[in-house]
Amino acid sequence: MFNFGDLAELMKQAQSIKENIEKAKEELKNEKIVVEVGGGMVKVVSDGLGTMLDVEIDKSLLNENEYPVLKDLLIAAINEVSERSKEVIADKISQATGLPMNMSKFGGMF
């Protein structure tokens, strides 16, 4: 026999999880992830959701001869900050829900 008390408790838990996830998303917006590559020649900053906030490039890389190096460093830095933000998101959502997170299952949810 179905117990409506169990349903009410389940709905209460679901609402609590939803509120915790919303709180975690707000915290992620305020988190800063900083990545430096090339001995600090390129630095990128994102928030915890992976939105790029800043890029700093050493002026020595701003000439035509250094273009390939600059391009490689930017790609490396952006990829690394993206991976770190995924890890931070998974950790925050795991804390909010009490469940282990695999971000590959969520696609563009966050």
C-alpha cells in the first residue's frame, strides 16, 4: 500500500536538494579559478561555472613571431580552466545533493 507520508517526505527532500543546488550555483558564480601556463606568460580566470572572466598575456608574446606559442598557450590555459571548473561544479553539486557527480551526464545543465 502506498504511503502518502513517504511521498510528502520525498517531495520535501527534493525541494531541499533543489534549493541546495541553486545555492551552489550562486556560490560557483562567485568562485574564481585561475590558471597560469608558460611560466605565467598566459593567465586565464573563470568563475566556477566556467565563464571566462579575464585573460592576461605577457607582452613578449604579442608579436607575429610568437603567434604559434601564444595560440598554444591560450588553448592549454582555456582547456585547463575548463576542466578545473567542471571539477569544482561536480564537487559543489555533490555537496548540495549528497550524491557523487559525473559531469559528463549533465551536458550543458550548468
